[in-house]
Amino acid sequence: MTSTDLCTDTLCVTGNPEYKSFDSTGAVSVPIYQSATFAHPELGKSTGFDYSRLKNPTRDYLEKLVASLDRAEYGFAFNCGMAAITALFDTFESGTHVICSDDLYGGTERLFNTIGKKLGLETTYVDTSDLENIKNASKSNTKIIYIETPGNPLMKITDIKKTADYAHSHGMILIVDNTFLTPYLQQPLLLGADVVVQSGTKYLCGHNDTLAGFVTTNNKQIAENLEFVTKTTGSALPPFDCYLAIRGIKTLAVRVERQCENAQKIVDALAKNKHITKILYPGLKESKGYEVNKSQAKGNGSMISFYVDSVQTVERVLKSVKIIHFAESLGGVDTLITYPATQTHADVPENERNERGITDKLLRLSVGIENADDLIHDLTKALEENNYESI
Ligand SMILES: *Cc1c(COP(=O)(O)O)cnc(C)c1O
């Protein structure tokens, strides 16, 4: 049986069956090979492992596992999502023009605008949910389209297949940051994307305890370039963190199922709340990206953004939530609430932030696996005026 025959939820648990035997002990859990170097049997011979910056058995297993989830031939594990994106940057040629989603993770935007600029990359941000905007931004040196769908934090949906077709007919490649939906809900390579990048810190590791980042691709040249960057710059994920990532991925499918279920219940409850003025969630039928997301993803995810009626409500909610943590990050078993204006998107200038809709009344929720009723109670209580006496 090859990995392509297996469903993603099975692969999460079993790993890639073509890549099973690590040692002769029959260990069901992948061992942590905490070794910096590996001895050679004789001159000119190698066990396949020489030095852990280049290749480590625990990491090798994880990389093949994540590649199998994404239906990719090649996978790379880095010490966080930003390190994964940076490694990709290091493979771009100076003078390359990149078209990016304007609804992008704040850290990626910072990377493009600072270090990317120094490396000679030119970036244009457009609303990629409309292909016309991509066409209009294209130039003779445009080689890369870089998108997130759903976007962050405005949940804009970009049509992966259409964007990939456009990219390929113009000699460009499409990179998709798939952090929000994970390979369990969305598989961009099968829709035509050339590269998938994701922050494993979020859903894949899933417990808010480990940083990790992944790149997967079927493009041999990109894979060779990434292998060179990994070897040369040394940002690959260490063995113990690889072990935690492998363990996290085992429960990815059940966690995501529960998180999506909880998210839908919370959206239904928030829709009735008088302090909420608008909800951004791809599962809302009236949302712009509903149909496209439905056509390319298996679910709506568990990220919800919403506008409240005033900054006072924002302050009240962030101060009053009891079981929901006011913290950055997302995707873990714990529900987190984030204030993009001062957290994830603090580096975006205020007028630009407001123009884009990342106002001081916007909150973002990453829904965990707690009981949905408790989460709804916590949120609705925190939204109420004069809630302090009652707590
Ligand atoms: C968190 C995140 C990143 C960066 O990942 P780290 O693991 O925090 O370095 C990149 N893209 C998206 C969409 C993210 O949410």
C-alpha cells in the first residue's frame, strides 16, 4: 500500500508506510535521534546520515510525513514558520517581483518589507481574491505569487486553482501559506500550487508548546535549492521538536474536526450578539469567499474574526475572558483571542491598517477543543456591559 492510497487522517497517525522501519526494535513511536553526527562505516560510505544540520533520522521521518499529508514528493522541516519562509526567500533571485495577498500574516509582511527588500525582492500587495488584481500587478520580472487563503485576519478567500493556472501561463510559481486550514482541510498542491508553506507551530503541532515550520513541493529544482539552503544556513528543526511535531500530527484530524465544529457553534452564537457588528468566517453563506472556499477546502477552519461595537468592548472582552486566553498564535487545543491591531499586525502603519479593515474594533479568535458551550458562555459574558461585578 502506498501513501497515496491512504486518507489524510490515517496518514496523520501511521505516517508514510513506505517509510516505516527506523530500527530493529519495532518502536511504534519514532525515536528521538539526539545525535549531532553519525559515524561512517568506511571511507566513501555513509549510513545516509552524516551531520544533523544536513539530515537527521527523526527529522527525515517528519519531513516525509508532512510531505505525504500535502501529497508532495519533498518536505522540509524548519525551526518555525518564519524560518521556513526565510529559507524559501533564500532560493529567490535578486530582482524578483512577488505579488502577495494583502491579507497576509504580519510576520511575513515584515520579512518581505525588510530583509526581502535587502535581498532585492520587490513586493506588491493586492487583494488576491480577485484575479484581475493579480493580472494588473503583474510585470515582466514577476516570478512568484504568494497567497494565504483564508487570509489573516480578514479571511479573504483566493481561488487556488485559478491563481495557479494564471501563474503557470505566465512563467510564475504559486506559493500558498496553508497554515489556517492545514493539509487535512486543504491540499493546495493538488489544486496546482507549486509550493506549500506552513507554520507547524499552529495546527500541526497543535498544543501551543512547539515552534515548527514546513515547506512541501513537487518541484525538484525548488527542493534542491531548499536542501542547499538548509545545509548552508542551518535552520532545520531539532530532533526533540521533530518528535513533538510527529506526536502532534497524530491527532491533527480529530482536533481540526472538533475545532471546526466548535467554531461553527461560536459563529452562530456571535451572530445573535448585539455587541458584534460583523463576523468574518468562510463558513458564512453571505461571505464573499464562501463558494470558492467550499469548492477547494473540506471545511471552514476554526479561525473567526469579528468587529465589535466599540474599543471599550474590545478592552472589556480581553480583560474579562476566563477560559479563553488573550494571546497571540492560533491552531492549538486552547482557545486564544488576539487583537490584531496591537499584536499580529502592530507593524503595519495605522492608516494602512484601517484602510485594510484591521481596525481597533477587530478581534480574532482561534477556537480550541474545549466544550463549545463553555466557550460561548465565556465570550458572551465577557461581551456584556457591567460584567465585572458578576465575575
Ligand atoms: C504563525 C504564522 C506564520 C509564522 O510561523 P511561526 O511558526 O510563528 O514562525 C506564518 N504564516 C502564518 C499564516 C502564521 O499564522
